[in-house]
Amino acid sequence: MSEAREESGSVLSIFSIIVSMTGVALGNGMMLAYVPFLLARNEAPSWIAGATLTAIAFGGFVGCAVAGLLIRRVGHARLLPCSFAVVILSAILIGFGVNPLLWVFARGLYGAAANTNFIIAQSWLNHASSNAWRGKAMSVFYMTYVIGIGTGAWIFGQIPADGNVAPMLTVLFTTLGIIPISLTRLPIPPAPAKVSVDIAMAWRNSPVAFVGVLAAGGLSMVVQGFTPIYAAENNVSQQDVALLMFCMQFGLIFIQYPMGVMSDRIDRRYVLIGVCTLIAFAGIASLFVSFASLLLLMLVFTIWAGAVETVYSIANAHGNDRTDPKDFVPLASTQLLAWSISATLAPFAVTLLTPAFGPKTFIYVAIALAIAYAIFVALRLRERPRAPEGERETFEMMTAQVPNAAGLTDPPAGESARSG
């Protein structure tokens, strides 16, 4: 028991989990830039690029649905290398050469494996962290993962686009990522809780939080996923596409953090309205700033992406403010389902609408989602007062690019308290 406790407090062991997932993130960022750029260069049908993104989202939904069942069946340590292997398989299929339908299938495989990897890693991190620093550990985990995505995209800008260098580097990073978490001496986490979805409870506790998670999942997949497609279709160079995606990830720090701190001090719903307004204005600005003014466009898209990420974290905190601790697991499970559904349906809708409304369709959709959610939050302000000060959670940085799997990964009751 003393050894387990000692290992649970090992910062080095926690670092191994973060390093492993950063390897996956590097490959993810690289492929998010590589796939649309190569499809555009090879003049694939316009719907294919959107279909690859929809496939990632649908695969992610499948991963969220089956990860808990598979972990309970074979355990974290056995499932993790299998899931990493699926990421590697996806990259190898893409590395065979441009084959649009095969690439759609490969990206679906990646989506399922990526969310499974994330759920396993989050479970391990959650179980290994103590109450005193779990929140900070999770914030660093999210931030490092997102910066890893941006760095992977930047690396793509430094290598030849032709051939299979990018898929092979993705294989390399993912393979290296297996090593640290496989060699960790941390105790294996217990089997995850059974997912218990309770939409009625989530809606009753906080309609603003429930709809916010729905909005955030769709917004993030649309903005983060379709931006490189949009840039590639506008003949932006490989290096500039990569740099754009790299810069966008830093919105997580420069937009989400100050907005989150503000939401700890005032009614979070006012902050959500402000963030949605920022999303709408940044989206409108992106319609008028051309790729000829690339630095200005990068600034606009960085603000836009950061604001989108902020909706997710503040809506999650607002939901915790309104929820009894005994309902945290079903709340997180319900939010996981909501995120997965919206992250699948929004890019699918954009893919269907793009032939009729053009390559800027994703911008129109993001603006419409932000405005609709802001109106909804404003209406709710008249229905219910702010949560009492003693019942409010502390904001934590999160990313809407990956699911909050707390419904599967919360430590057993009595082992640790919630982190918020």
C-alpha cells in the first residue's frame, strides 16, 4: 500500500503519461494538416476532405462508446498498445498513397483509437494524482496535448508534402509514445465506472451547461477541422497552413485562461455570452480578411479557436456548479455522449452544405451556433439566479478537441475527492 501511495505521488510517473499522449498529439496535428493539403493538391472531390473530418468525429463517438467496455474486459495495460496500434494502422493506410475512400476509412479508425487512448490516459492520470494537485495536473495534460497538436502541424510545414514522410513520422511519434506509459510503475487504475447517461438530470441541473457542451463539441470540430481544409483549398502554401494551425492552438492559453478566471468571479453565463459574441465577431472577421494578409488572418483564427475552446471549459464548470457531487459521474457521462454526438453531426452537416454554400460554410455554421447559444444563455439568465458562492467550482483549463471522460475515469468513492 505504501508503495502504491508513493508511486501515486510521483511527478515523474505523471510526466510519462503526458509525454506518451504528446507523441500521439504530434502525429494527430501532422495528419490534420497533411490529409486536407494532399487531397486539395490531388484535386480530390470537394466532399472528401469534409468526409475525412466527419469520419474522425464518428470514430471518436464509437471510441467513447466502447472504450469503457473494452477497458473492463481486458484492462488499461492491454488495451493501450492495441489502441496505439490502430493509430499506427491508420497512418500506414494513408501512407500507401492518395486513395480518398481509403483515407476516409483510415481517419475513422484514427478517431476511434484517439479517443480510446485519451480515455485510458486520463483514467491513469486521474487515478495517479492526489487531491491536492489533480486539477493542475489535468490542466497541464490538456494544454500539453493541444500544444502537441499545433507542434505536429508546424512540423508538417518543415517536411516534404509529397510521399509518405508525414504518415511515417506519425508512426514514429505514436510508437515512441507507447514506451513511457508502458514502462510506468504506476498501479493500474480500477475498471472505469459504467456509463450512466441521464439527460433529464443534466438538463434539470443546468440547461446552459448541457447545451454548452453540445455547442462546444460541434464548434471545435468545425473550426479546428475545417480550417486546414479551407486554407488548402485557397492554395495556401504547406508552410503557411502548418503555421496557421500551430498558432490556433495557443488560443487555449491566451483566450481561455483569462476568460476562465473571470468566470470564477462573476456569473459564468455572462462570460459565456461574451465568449459567444467573440466567436461571432471573429468568425465575421475571418470572412473578410484574405489570405493575402496572412498574419492578420492567423491572429483572427487564433482568437476564434481560443474562444471556441473556452465555451467547453466554462460550460463544464457551470454544470458542476449546479450539480450535487453524487451526480458528477452520470453528469460527465451524459456530457460525454452530448459532446460525441455534436462533434459528429456538426462536421457532417458542414460537409453536406458546403457544395451549396461554398468553402466558407463552416464559418457560417460556427457563427450561427455561437449566436444561437448566446441567445439561449441570455434567456436562461432571466429564469435562474447565479449559483451560490459556496457551491461554485474552480475553473480548469480543458479542450473541446477531446472528450471529458470523467464519467469513466473518476476515482472510486473514498479514494479521492473530486477535483472540480
